[in-house]
Amino acid sequence: MKLQLAKWGNSLAIRLPVECARAAGLREGDTVEAEVTPIGEIKLTPARTFDKAAFLKRVSRLRASMPMTTTTVEMMRQEERY
């Protein structure tokens, strides 16, 4: 898809078609992170804020789903070379 650059103050701007914005889950007022690769490509990524509470909840659920096994220290103590 080809997009045209336009002057916006002292900067250049690109309009994103609504299909691109929807596919990326972007809405007006959202922030994106821009990165220029070594070969000159421009990569735009939606900037997501870090939700610590949601992260801790997810980690807690993940930990609860893990099977309880013997620890490495317990395994070492059972071996002769400990």
C-alpha cells in the first residue's frame, strides 16, 4: 500500500487508512512507537501501557497451573555427589 507524505508544521505526516488502524487496534489519540531499521524501513508499533496488576494476575494464574515438582536442590540432595 502506498501512502503519501504531507507537510504538518515543520514535520512530515502520513495518514493511515482506517483499515490499517482497525487491524492494528488503533483509535484516535493512541500512541505508536516508530523505529527505523538499519536498512531504512520504518516500523510502527502500537504503544501499550504496562498494566502491573493485570500482569501479576496473569503470572499468578500461570504459576497456579504449573505442576509441583521437586526442586533442583532437592534433586541434588538425593544424589550421592551432594
